[in-house]
Amino acid sequence: MKKIMLTGDRPTGRLHVGHYVGSLRRRVELQNTGDFDDIFIMIADAQALTDNADNPEKVRQNIIEVALDYLACGLDPEKSTLFIQSQIPELCELSFYYMNLVTVSRLQRNPTVKSEIQMRNFEASIPVGFFTYPISQAADITAFKATTVPVGEDQMPMIEQTKEIVHKFNSVYGETLVDPKILLPDNAACLRLPGIDGKAKMSKSLGNCIYLSEEPEDIQKKVFSMFTDPTHIRIEDPGKLEGNTVFTYLDAFCRPEYFPEFLPEYENLDELKAHYKRGGLGDMKVKRFLNNVLQAELEPIRNRRKEFQKDIPAVYEILRKGSEKAKTVAEQTLKEVKAAMKIDYFADEELIRAQAEKFSE
Ligand code: TRP
């Protein structure tokens, strides 16, 4: 079977370091292994509209921001198809048919949708489109016959829902859809990178994100203001690592080669952590190290982004071409789905012949 990767992001803002360690970095690595027969990276504008229906301009403006972040991270249009969800109408058609295979109570149990409903104060009146976006996400994944979906932990319920739809579809209509596998980050810090304030959720409205395109001074400002261990007051005090954002970020970003480069008095992260726990290591020293690490990680991304920003029409052209290719692939899947569902009347000569025979008797 072909190996196909698909994933995507809602264009509601620039992408941040949580997106990066949660999925983006992995996508680029996987892209560059050459192991995949096809790779689809989708800007999920239609999904973004499910909870931004009254703010289309925000979604429109952020398409290019996300595309630039993708290219800056090393997604390569020669190897990966970058496309825009709304330009593939076949996805709506698939969603419409999948809706018959999902119950309202099953959607109500989706923990990610539940918490999003709370966060957006949708309790009293949930838009139907928002409530059903997990079904449209199943269409995104199955339209491209994705086998691998690299995403953050919060997307796990969507992949489970997709798998259920695939199983149900295949058992009712015959083997048609491909069962996808979720690919989560293997490092706990990357699974759920907190905001700089230590809050579990990184979000623009909380102002606690470090963006991929952040300027060096702002990265430093944010690192220096990070939440650490509030009981670690004097340098001599023993410090805690759990819930200590600076160490969580080091777990997500630190590479062995950064020690000789930036902090040669320690061998590795374990030694640094042990010293912090014992006492005698100040927060500022660890923050300075993390700042160096993040600067080293983000500088090449920021520089590449600036290069792509010089030719914005070329970036739109990448998306246009990618959307065109994505559409042909989704068209083929939709054809197979309609045949399996017996709604391919005009393509089925056997049907017409048999009906003719029936009525001639
Ligand atoms: N739900 C994803 C997010 O919030 C975006 C998305 C839409 C997606 N369709 C997808 C991710 C399909 C992976 C596969 O970022």
C-alpha cells in the first residue's frame, strides 16, 4: 500500500513553537526521508470558518502567514503538496455522506470539541458547522487516502472519529477508505508545549506564544519572562522541574551540541537538571541558555521566511498549483466513494442495461 501523509492547520494566526514541536518539525523530517509516496499539507480555511464565520477577513489574511511559516520550516513544494481546503469542493461532498454514519451523541463526546465549545462560549448555541467539523476532518484525511497523520495530542479525538467513519463506511459499503494512523510526537514536552506563562494552552488571546517568525529581541523578552518554579527564590534553593516551563522548552528544543556551544560547564541536560534540583543554579542562567537555544533554532526559519516574503505572488502560485493537484486526488476518491455507495448511476452501464431488461419483461 502507498504511504501517504496528510496534515494541516487552521489559518487563524501565525504558527508558533507549539505547532513546530507538535507537528511541523516532524513533517519536514518525514518529508526529507523520502519514504512517502505523497505528502499533502492543508491550510484548513473551511474549518477555521466554522468558528470564525463572522470574521472571514481574519482567515483570508492568515492563509499567507501559514503558507510562509510552512515554507520557512522547510516544507518543500517539490516534495509536498501545499493546498487550501476550501478549494477542494469534493471534501464537502464526502462530509455530507459521512454525516449519515455518525450520531449526534458521538459528536457530543469528542473531548476536543467539548473544550473548544467551552472556550468559545458556544454552550448556548453551537453552530452546526462547528459541531460537525470532526466529520469534515475525516473527509480531509480520507479524500487523500492518508496513512499517516502527524498532529498534536489535541487532534487525537479527530483521528479516532475518522477511523470509526472509515470502519463504518467500509463495513456498510465495502472496502473503499484507507484507515489512517496518528503520529504523535514521541517526546512528552513536544506533545503539549505550554505557553510562556506555564498555562497548558498556547493561544494568541492569552499572549503567551512564541511565534516562529518572532524577532530575536522578542524571543529573548519572552524567554526571560517565562514561568519557572515560584518556590525557587534564592539561587541556593532547590528547584522543581515539573511544571517549570523553561525546562519543558529545553526538553523540546535542546540538542546535545548546544552544551559545548552555549553552556560548556555542563555535559548535558540531565546534569543541568540535577544541579537545578539540588540548588545553586539560578533561573537566569537557565533562561539565558534557553534563549541561545531558541535563537539558534528559530534564526534559520525566520531568515527563510524573509526570503519567501520577497515574492508573495510565487507563494500564492504554490498554493494554487497544490490545490489543483489535491483536487484531482480528491476527485478520484469521491468517484470510488460514490460507486461504493451506489450513486454512480450514469457511470454504471450494467445498471442501465439491467433496468432496461427488467422493464422489457
Ligand atoms: N484540526 C486541525 C487544527 O485545528 C486542522 C485540520 C483540519 C487537520 N483538517 C485536518 C489536521 C486533517 C490534520 C488532518 O489545527
